[in-house]
Amino acid sequence: MAGECDSCSSSEELRVWEADTQIGVICMTLCERCADREEMPRLGWGDAARMVLEHCEHRGIDLDEAARLRETEEESWR
């Protein structure tokens, strides 16, 4: 977990949150206020791709496995 909110830079009441983006699932550190308001940081494509890869790495999966998990979850919502 980072030492500050990825959205507003606060250093209080931090938690790690997962978010589904257009290119995959990422995790980020958000303060309670930003999480409650769903104030996610604006990401460029390069940053989003890097964060997806980092998320896969710390979960111990590769991009193909992440894509299959995401597809399975999307199918269960239908």
C-alpha cells in the first residue's frame, strides 16, 4: 500500500481498492473520502497498463489468466 491516496494525496484512512478499468483490474491506495465518492485518479493508457501488470504480478497470475478471470466474472453478472 502506498503512503498516500492515489487520488487526493491524503495520508489518512488509507485502504487498498481494486478497480476494473477498460484494460483490466488494477489496485490503488485511496483514502476513505475518495473511495466513498468514487473519486478515482485519472490515468493515461501507459499508467493503466503498468498498474494492470503490477496487479497481476502481486496476485501471482499472468495477463492471460487475468483476462480469463475477468471474462468469467462478466459472464456471471449476465
